[in-house]
Amino acid sequence: AKVHIAAGLPLTWVATQKEDFQKYLLQNESVDFIFRNKQYHVEFAGADIYPQGFAAAFYRLQDFKGINMLVDIGNGTMNIMYINNSRPLEKKCFTEKYGTHQCVLAVRESLLKELGTVVDDLVIEQVIRTGTADIGEKYLAVIRKAAGDYTKEIFHKLREREYNPELMRLYVVGGGGCMIQNFGEYDKNRVTIVRDICATAKGYEAMSVRKIQRNGGMLV
């Protein structure tokens, strides 16, 4: 098959790293590999690089009326973008090193400090993702407290970027949305958490399809 790659970078990295990342993805004209005992031959037809966060909102831009802040909380970064009346503001895009991985590290440190115990990251991640786990109450309390404190820091970072819940709506995408849902203090009428973990991938695909079709290309 011929494959056109649609991928992304954090918002503030796109301008400086887009070309290098594109070259990296296309460093081989084709690849041959075996997956589940089946042999594959893939030829790369091209690659497009898009900003993370915005991609997740691309197919629902009509919802962004008035002033909106979009925050994409991933594993290692938190991307922030303003989208006003369905138009992204390029000059108001920010990337913070706040993600789910840093939250796990903060929780792990609290457990060691408060209880002198090392807890498997799998347990910590389950509590962050669902709000609970089948563990002792004292451990659960420490994890929830640390995750809650970390989530407050996320809102603090958003306020530093001029987030005002009374003047704008907040849209949260990415895997880190579970932290906001389970541990955040917010007005549910003015904050939308998009739990579709494929939202960003769908956005990359939609933008690439539109670009290829506009250029007269064909999709199979």
C-alpha cells in the first residue's frame, strides 16, 4: 500500500520543527516488515504535520462560538490555544510541560513522602484515569490528594494564560482530560471534556484528506 502520514507536534514547536520532523518521517521511501506473521510492504506517499490540540477540535470548530480556550493535555505537554468564533489565534498558542506523566511523578513522590511506600505506576495511573482503585483507603487518599493538587496547578497555569471561566468556555482534549474530570473544580456548564481518545487522530486525518482532495489527489 501507499501511505500518506498525518502527524502532529506541540503547538509552539510546529513553526521550528515541522520540516525536520517531516524529513524524519520520510527518511525511508518504503519499509518492509512482518506483523502477526503477515508480510507488509509500505511506500510513503508524503507526510503532513499539524499542531496538536487544534487537530482534536478541527471537526467540531462550529461549536467554538465567542471566546474559547482549548487545552490539550497529553503525556508530557499541555498545549493551550485560543479559538474565537471558530478561528484559532496563532499568537495565543502556548506549550507547558504539564502532562499525565508529570502527575504520576508527583503522586509517586507524595506516596514516598507520606507513607514511605513505592506504588506501581499502574495503580497510580488507574486512579488518575478513573478516580479510584482496589487499594487501601490511606493509599487512595494520598493519591487523590496529590492528583488534586496537580490539577489545581493546571488551572493555575491556565489562569496565567488569561483563562477566565466567566468570560470564556474551556474545551479539554487529550488523555489528561480525566484529571480535570476526576479531580478538578470547575463549572460543568462552561467546561467541555472531550473523552474521545481518537479525536486528535481524526483531526489529522480530516485535514490531510481535505488537503489531498483540494490538490486534486485521490484517496483509496
